[in-house]
Amino acid sequence: MLKTAVIHPTILEVLAKSGHFAQIVIADGNLPVVAMAGKNATTVHLNFKPGLLDSLTVLKGILEICPIQGATVMEKPAAANAEIHNTYKKLLGDVTWNEMERWAFYDKIRDLNTTLIIQTGEQRRFANIILTIGVVKMAEESNF
């Protein structure tokens, strides 16, 4: 039996195969993931119903499984609300943070480094986020 709170077999399998610099996309319920998936990406659909599962729940689960060293979100228009970006920053802590223009962001999703796209039922706008997997530190490195 698994001890991790995340038990989705496909997510666990893809993350186990992914290494340093691989990208994980947590997508909202509106991102056309089929059109976004590159040839190395596995797509997992968790968007059973609007609002279920939300992107924050998925992010918290991912953070329990693997280290994240960077995050990229889409730039929002000046008048738009993207409060979820602040919540992401709080959850992620000390990681590299980037914002990209819309079409460049979509191209980054299609990158060969993207190994996993998780589509959620998230309804908030600008909730799509690309996570870059970091390195698991050895015990002797943890003291630095």
C-alpha cells in the first residue's frame, strides 16, 4: 500500500519517470489540453465537474511528491484578477517565478520537457501553471 496522499497511478508513474527540469502543467478546466500536449506529455483528466478538483489541491499533492524549483504562469491583462498567482507563490515558497506572454506560455507547455499535464476542474482565470521539477537533495546537502 502507498503511504503518500496522492494515489493516482498515472500521476505517480509519470512523476517517477520525470527528472530534473521536467515540466508539470496544472491546467484549469478551460485549457485545450489535447491541443497543448507535446509528444512527451501524458495528460490526466481530473476535471469531472467544474470546481472539482481545483488547481490548489493538485499543487499541494504534487508538492508532497517531488521538489519544485520553478514556476511559470501566463501574464494577465492589467484589469484582470489573478489572485491565484499570489496563492501559488505562498505554497511554492522559494522557487524561480516567471510570467510569460500568452502564446509563449502555450509554446512552453508544448515543449518536449513537459511530461505531465493535469487538467483540473479549476474555474478561476489565469490558473494554469507550469512547474519545473527540481533535485532531491542528499542528506548531507540538506545542511547547506
